[in-house]
Amino acid sequence: MADRRTSDAVFERLDAEVIRAGLCTHCGACIGLSGGALVARHTARGPLPAPASGRAAALDPIAYEVCPGRGVNYPAAYDFVFGRQPDNWLIGPYRRVYVGYAGDPVIRRAGASGGVITQTLVYLLEQGQIDGAVVLQQGHPNPWTATPVIGRTPEAVIAASQSVYVPSPVNTILPEMADFDGRLAYVGLPDQVAALRRLQQLGYPGACKVDYVLGPYVGTMMYLGAIESFLRAHGVRSLAEVVELRYRAGAWPGYLQIKLRSGRVLRAEKFYYNYLIPFYITQSTLLSVDFTNELTDISVGDAWHPRYEAMGTGHSVVVARTAKGEALLDAMQAQGCVALDEIPVDEALAMHGHMIDFKKRGAFIRIGWRRALGRRAPDYGYRPRRIPLARRLVEVVIAGLFWACGTWPARRAVEWVPLRVIGPLFDTLRKTWKRASRPTKRAGLRDVSFVLTPAKKEATPMTEAGFIARVREEIGHLRRADWSFADVGAHWDATEDYDEINEHTYSYFRRFTDGLRLSDVAPGSHVLDFCARTGNGVAYFYQNGKVGSAVCADVSAKMGEICAQRVRAAGLEDFTWVQVLDYDFPFETATFDAVLCFETVEHFPEPERIVSELGRVIKPGGVMVLTTPNVLWEPVHALAAILNLHHSEGPHRFIRYGRLLSMVKAAGFEIERVETTVLIPGGPGWLVRLGERIEAATRRWLMPLLGLRRVIVARRR
């Protein structure tokens, strides 16, 4: 009974965290592992797992462990499958990349592109290297659905050629795989392959019978509602009228073809039928970061290149990822079963630049938005180090389009537009958008770097740690009347992403460049950097010859550790880090030649006392560079933290300009330079440059009102 309760809890957890959260990828693994307790229930959001009996389902805990809807730890999966991490994170681990096609003309014509996957399975069967192949066969149990089968003959494999563009849970076949007497090859989509690899890692018998894993590239998929919409647009009200459906019939690149009971045949060119993508795109498509099926032995995609498209026959990009995958392709090539030409990986990436960007940056942006709203999101164990603001803005446009098209009125309205109009119109708009967004979407894509992410804690309900909680937290910071040095230190100790967010942030580094530009700190000075955070300020001044020795002081011990490493890595040997615990600084009077204080004083409830201490420890004639945010930008900072676009400022109170000048003067300083800088905090290069020109032209009248940052340079009397 205890085991049964545990099993019930497994499905309840999957239901809460994946299915009802909208994260199910429709891979079918939980159904295949349920022993009949779950079935695929067809819904408007694709086939979803549901209890067969209508009551709570008993489920093996392994079903939760392998579920790709929770996310896939790709770095760990790379280690398991390949024994290494990728050299190129855009395509995943690989050994060689080719363009090619099946040697058998019949197989090539029957395939979605070059027929390479089908040809490979046929070769493996004919050579006796496998006894069966897990494939998806369109038309079973209904003409509009697809069912996984184990093909035991070349004829059965060829019958399962072609692509299927609606979610079809392949891993429901796991029990048949476990019972199968022999060795298998397996063809699946990235999420299905990820679940299979995890099952192999855990020793599941059916998965361990798989010797070769193959899979197609996967960009976007649509719910079955897209087919129903297409039928309604042609006056067909029921799927029951369909007797045959093929997604890529005819010569490459193929066309949607639907045969009806009446004998009528509906057709739409591939790129014309794609007009339904914005209206019925699947949620798993939007959140998947794997376009090239990175955990396979061999993955295959269309070779979208003018050179191959002009030939009018199918060509495939073929990626050999493992040694056995590479050896298999070499053997097939030697026997004329495939024709392959090796190409540079950059050429392969260029063929799918927009879709790779859609996955490797767009999906991570969308995942970040979900988390910002307190919703569950998959964790993939890595992420881009930085995504430029311009690319994020492009994603806002894309998301707005998908949202608008996904509404009921839009879906119904598009059905009134004839295909001869909407098809060419969509294709023209698609090409126009690709040309217009190419500079932003592809800019820096090949140079983007990725960082591993630590395991995430379990997501907590929105009311505790999501969007609403962040709103309350930021309001709490603004309303807080008093706080301690320990509170400030605790906040920065808990800030995990300080450098990750700020590393390439234009407005962040301007505090240092503007401070240096406006001040005349003497070369080789003994400098105090108060609340130095991770040491970027003093390191920058050192690299520009202003620092001979330095003390960095802060309230956060964690920031101090990072600071010490960074400053010494910059080459400054005469350096000390000191933790400050109260308003009485542990330094002798008139110790320092210069003081740096970047965005600091606003974090303390009595900023006058901070500035007074800075005045005490600096030598007469010494220069202080002090920066603080403009109080008018307070709501922007809070909103950025709420939306998870930037770290929270924690306990703070932005300071009015007049009060700021008064406290500097009261501390014994004579103000030499005051400037308000940064009008545009980030974005495309042209926008930043425009902001800089506006700054220069309005430095005396507009910038003091609207600029982001106050920079004060003062000399101790």
C-alpha cells in the first residue's frame, strides 16, 4: 500500500508540475512506463497523459525522473552519450557534418528530404545489425494520427517514411521494446530521444536494446487543430472525412496532401501550409532548445541552401555525432547506399540560422519570461551567457504575433482567407521578416557563449516566490524605513547573477568610463573602492594607470571573494579587501589619495554618514568619484527586477539630487564636476549611439532631468 501511495504521488507530481503547467512535450514516456495506467487523451493542447480508469494512476518513479517536460540536463546527457561537452553548443557534439541523400532513388523520393534516415534503417536491417526499428507510421489508428511501430523489414520501414508535423507520443511503445527479442534502432524527436537516453542511463531494459539512435532536426510543430483549421477553410467540418494525410507528399520539398472520402484531394505547398504555424504552434516547440537533435548518433535535416534547392531533389544535412554513427555512414558510403559530401560546420549552421537562433536564444528568452511570471519552466543545465537587448526586443515582436494569432478570433478569421491568398502572403511575409530580422537574429549568434547552470531548486508557487512575490519584495524595499549593514550584506551575498547580468551591460560599465573621464585621479594613487562589489571599478582604474595600491571595502563577504580574485587577476598585487560592518570605517583618517564609490551610498539608510566617513579617510586634496542613480529611474530598476531582467537592488533608497550635493559638501568636499549620464541604458548599437549623441547635445538641460546616473567628482578641502 505504501508503494501504491508513492506511485500515485508520482503522477500527481507530474500532473501538477508538467501536464497542467503546460510543459508536456507529448513524448509518451510516462504512458509507456505506466503499465496501462495512463493513456494519451487527445486535447486542443496535443495528446496528454491521463489515467485510464479516470482515477489517480499508479506510476513508477522513473516516469518522473525521465520526463523531458521538466527539462533535460544536456551537459550531463552529453557526458553520458558522448563522454564530453560540445565544441559548438549551437549544433551539439559532432564528429563530422555532411550534405547528402539516400543512394536508392525510391527511398530518396519517399523521404521528407534526402531519405537518409530511412536508408540507414534499411541498411542496418539488411546487414543484420538490428532486428527492428522504432519508427512513427502515419495513418494509424486514424488517417490523421500516427502510431509508433517496430518495423522488422525494409518494407515496413519504408512505409513509415515522411515527416509528421503534429505531436505523436513515440515512447508509448516502450513496453513493446522491452518485450522485443533482438536489437533495435530508434527514431525520435529531441525530447523523445532525451527520455530514451535517460532510460538507457537508468538501465531500463527496452531502452538498453537500442544500438542506434537517429532523429530529424525539429524546428516548429503544430497541434492537430492546424489540420482541422485547414479542413474548415476548405469547407470540411470533420476529421472523419479524411481517408489519407501526408505532410510532405510529392517531390521535395513536398506539399500537404489530404484525401477525402468524397474523392476530393486538398493540397498546399509546404511553405504555404506553414501559414498556420503562428496560429497552432505547440508550447513544447517554443520551449525546446534542441533543434538539431543533439543526443542522437546521427541527426538529419533539410539542406536549405540555394545550391541544393535549385536541384529540385531532396538533400539532407547529416550530422555524425558518435564514433559508431560516423563508422556506419562511412560503411554506407563505401557501398553506395548514401552519397555524402563533408561540409564545414559553419555551412551547416548557416542553412538553419534563423531556427537555431529561435532555439538557442529565443527559447531561453521565453523560458526567462515564464520564470519572471512565476510559472514553471524547463531547466536544461545551461544557458547563453548574454542575450543582447536588441534580440530580446525581436522576441517581443515574435511573442506578440504568436499570442495574437493563437486567440480564437484570429484562428477563425484566417479560415475565411482563401489559401491562394493566405499561402503566398504568408510566404512573402516570412521571407520579408527573415530578411529584416536577419541582422539582429544572426548578429553574434555564432559567437554566443554558453554557461552551465547549477541545479535549480524545485519551483515554488507564484504566491511564494514568483511574480507576485517579487512585486511585494520590491515594494517592500521601497517602503522600508530602516535596515542594517547586515541586511545589505545578506542581499548581495544572495545575488548569484551580478556579473552575469552586468558583464556586457552598456549602462553598467558607463559608471567606470564616465568616472574616469570626468576625474583627474593622480596616477599610482592609493585608492579606496567602497562597496566595490566584484572589483570591476578599481580594476578599470588600475588598467588605466590610476591605481598603485588599493583597498576594496564591502559589506558582502561573497562579493569580496570574487573581488579579490578579479583584482589580482587584473595584475594589481598591492591590494587588500576589508569587510565593513557599520558606519565607523576601520581606516585611519587621511589614508587614501582617492576614493571610488560607484552606486553605493543609496544602499544605506543614513547615506550622509557614509559620505562623511569617506571624507574622513581621504587625504586633503584627494579626489572622490561618486555615482548614484537618478531618483526618477527608481520605478525602472524595480520593474527590471520584477520581470527578472536584472538583479534586485535590495534594501536601498535613491537619493534626491539636492540632498546628494549637500551631503558631499557637508563631508568637507568641494564639488568640481557634476554630470548626469546615460539616456539609453542598452539596446541595438544604433540606438545606443543615438542616445550618446542626444546626451552630448543636451548635457546641460535635458540630461540632468532624464539621465540614468549622477556622476560627482569632488576634491577634499
